[in-house]
Amino acid sequence: MALEKAHSSNKKMTFGENRDLKQIVAPPVMSGKVKRVNVNFDEEKHLRFKAACARKGTSLTDVINHLVDGWLEKNES
């Protein structure tokens, strides 16, 4: 049985049939590896985000990591 999680784009995120749910929801072990995540924004939002990051002297990656860290602090319990 594949796990499914609905999100705002009405598409469903699925985890492969061969994944173990206990590994997915277990606290992560810090490996030092970096994983790539693709995010879809509409063009205007992307341009505004990119410009704001340039004005602040930061990267899109740093801002997204900061936002995800904050979200995880509130939602990982």
C-alpha cells in the first residue's frame, strides 16, 4: 500500500510501495547529505522571490531552508 498525502496543488505525494512507514516517520539521523527538492511557483511569485533574495543578499535555498526549519519546529510533534 502506497502512502498518500494531499497538498495544496491537489496532487498527491506518494511514497513507494517498498518504503517502510516506520523509517519515514522516525526521527531523522543526520547524515550530512544534501537532498534536492523541486518546488513549483507561478512565474510572478518566482521573480518576486528571486528579486527579494537578491536585495537581501541571500539565496532562495537559504530562505526556503529557514522557512522549512520554522515549519518543522511547529509541526514535528
